[in-house]
Amino acid sequence: MKLDAKKFGLAAGCAFAILWVICSLMVLIMPMGMMSLTGNMVHGDLSNLGWHMGFSGIIAGLFAWSLGAGITGWLLAVLYNKQI
């Protein structure tokens, strides 16, 4: 079975866009809880740091992560198809 690399890349980009929006909303709703979670994820103490998140940053991150995920998804599908 071959994967359609363009569709797979688009699906990966869309999935990351959804996750980015959810994550951004969670940071806005409960910033300290998300800072603690982030610290736990990177094995660090981030309690002295704060979030600096504006609308333009949310949009820039949404674009960058979606594009990166789309390209990565496309590349994964291409490499997968070459091995079959």
C-alpha cells in the first residue's frame, strides 16, 4: 500500500494546527499549570519563567509548526513509499 504524500503531509499539517490552537488556548486559560507541565516535559524547572504570548506569536507559531509538520509528513510518506 502506498501513501499519498501530499495528502499525508496536509493531514499532518492540519493535525499540528489543531494541536497548536488547543495548546495556545490552554496556556491562555491556565498559564501556570501549562508552565509546570512544560517544565516536566523537558525535565527542568521553569517556574521562574513566564509566558510571552500575543496574537501575532500564536499565528506565527501556528504557521511555523503546521508548515514544519506538513513537510515532515510529506517526507515520511515519500520515504515510506520508497521502501515498499
